[in-house]
Amino acid sequence: MQQASAKTFEPSSVFRLLFGRPLKTSEGKRQKVGPFGGIPILGLDALGSASYGPEAALTVLVPLGAIGLGYVREVIIAILILLAILHFSYRQTITAYPNGGGSYTVAKENLGQTAGLVAAASLLLDYLLNVAVAISAGVGALESAFPALQQNRLAVCLLVLALVTFVNLRGVRESGLAWSIPTYGFVVTLLCVIAIGVWKTIASDGHPTPVELPAPLPASALPVSAWLLMRSFASGCTAMTGVEAVSNAVPIFAEPKVNNARRTLTLICSLLAV
């Protein structure tokens, strides 16, 4: 009886219950993903950062009043140009490093050991801050719909962090299936909002009438300086966080893995640009 009880509570059985059974080497091919499976896995942080990146850019410009908001288009165009540069750069990186070309590998082979360590440290810090900011922004959005969560904000954030950690430890394919519903749900919702806005604009001959006239913007007491515009641009660039994830994870794609990785990167950047 004692031996049977000991087997029941073996650490390996607990790990198997939480993280699934160990996979054989021959089963590795079945864990590979295609472009539509790679978007929830590798594009989740990039698409999620689009929820708070534009807001961060507007936060800098709003205190400037109507004059500051007049520069929104220029800031967005600059961000889109940088996104296009990153897109084509990482497409080349995927081709040059089919076994995974992260910032550390690329910087080390081309610029030396020190540059590689700096790139790796900055990337780890970026991932850490991305998780913290994304979860905080997501919980903040939930609080607007469910105000009762404000009293337990920290507990909800930690619960979401534990859930994200658990799902990702289950494996590539399992995490892709788990994140596919919220990811594609977000994409569909975003496209629907854009489609409704375009339809209302066309239906009103290009002059949609607001339901309630907004209050006039106050005059700005601050001059519009190049420093503020650059700060707005830098804040808005947080929307591109996570674009490099595809080049780090080329081996998880099914053959032809380079083509699938490049397609995934193009789809993520296209959705991010929208």
C-alpha cells in the first residue's frame, strides 16, 4: 500500500499532469506549426502591444492640444516606415539564419561578443517589460468592463501571469491552440471596427457626424518641439514590440520552415500596420 501511495505522488507524475507526457524525438515533426499556427505563438506579444502603443504616443501629444494632435499622422507614418524596415530586415535574417537568428546570434557573428551580450541583455529586458506592461494593460482594460476587479488588481495580474506561464510550458502546439482563439478574436474585432468606420464614412459622404459634439481642445501652453515629437515616436514604437520573435523561432515551423517563417512575419507586420 505504501509503495502504491508513493507512486501516486511521484514528482514525475505531477509534472506529466501539468506539462503533458515527454515527447519522443520522432514526434518532433508533429509539433511543427505553419503560418496560421505561428501567429498566435509568435505574434501575440506584437499584436498585444498594438493595444497600448498608439495610446502611449497620443499621451505625449494630447497635452499640446489641437496643434499636437495635428502631428499624429506624421508620427504614425514614421512608425510605419520603421516597421517596414524591420519587416524586410528580419525577412533577410530568417533566410540567413534558418536555424534561428536571434539578436544575440546575429550581433555576435557580425559585431563581436560584446555586441551580442548587449543585444541579448536588451532583448531579455524587453521581454520582461513586455510581459509586465501587456498584462497590466490587459487587466486595466478588464477593469473598465468589470470595476469590481480594481480591488484585486495585483492578484488578477499574477493569476494571468501564472496562466500564461503554464500554457507556454505545455508545448508549442498546445500553446498555439490555446492562444489562437483570443488572437484571432482580437484580429476579427479589429477588422470589424475598421470596416464599420469605413462604412460610416462612406455612408455620410466622407463627413461622419459624431453622436455628441466633443468639447473644444484647449490651447497648448507648450511649444511643439522636436524633442516632444521624438518622444511621441519612441512611445508609439512600443507597438512593434515582439516583431523579432519570428526570427528567433524559425525551427518551430514545418518545412519549408524558412518560407513559412517569412510568411508568418509578413502576416504579423501587416496586421500590426493595420
